[in-house]
Amino acid sequence: MKIEKPYVRKRTKTIMVQADPDQVFALMCPVREYEWEPGWTTNLILSHSGLVEKDCIFTTPAGASMGSHAKSRDAVWMTPIHDPASRHLMMIKVTPEECVTRLDISVSESQTGASVTTSYQHTALTQAGRHVVDQHTEEKFDEMMAGWRKAIEESLQNKAA
């Protein structure tokens, strides 16, 4: 048995989105993400409702867009927490022989619409995973979150029009 200290990087950011918090939270879904994230793709979604829910599982293929800055390998995602009442969601992404990513999203009401706090925690499983973890810089994370804000607002504005 091999035991070692985890090689981890965590990034957290809050963005302000000029939209209804419930509408924003609803977009945090592997199906609804097609409405706002260019290049987003999934292979399989296991869901009773057809949308994200507690214990939803989905897969993303190698080369799938992961925000504006990275491409991923084949991965399996699961949703251990999906609570629309509190607008909180947790997803765990496992990329075999690379890393495990924990994604936490909380959406709350703000004076201008929605406050979206997003946290990504990447933990390397291998040396290749350490390289992936190192690529998740503060600058790239800020760029990705700015892209989220713009894409979500545009998607909801276009839908309202």
C-alpha cells in the first residue's frame, strides 16, 4: 500500500450574474449547460428526471471543453449533492490515471441578481495529474469564471427576448 500526501489545488471565486438566482442555478446541469457553455459535450447522462439531480451520473469525452482554457480526458462525473431549495450543488469528477475534481456551486440572491460562488478542488492521482493540477492557475480560473458570467447572462437574456 502506498500512502502519500495529496497534491491539491483549490480555487474559489464569486461572480455576480444579472439574472434570477433560480434560473442561474437551473443552468448548473450537464443538460442545460449546452445552452450556455460553447463546446460543452457529454456522452451519457444517468438521470431519472432528464436533468441534474442528486446521484445523477454523466460522462464527458476526451477533448471536451472544460471552460475556456483546457481540454479533458474521458471522465465520469457524479452529483452527490443537488439541493435546489438552498441552490447548492456538488459534483465529483474522476479522470482515471489523472485527477479527481470536486466542484461546489452555491447560488444566492444579490442586489443585482445572483451571486454564484464556485469552488474547484483538483487532486492529482498520478504524475500526469500533477501537471493537470498545476495548469489550474488563479489567472485561468478567473478567466473561466468571467466566461461563465458572460455566457450565462447572454443565454438568459436571449431566452427572455
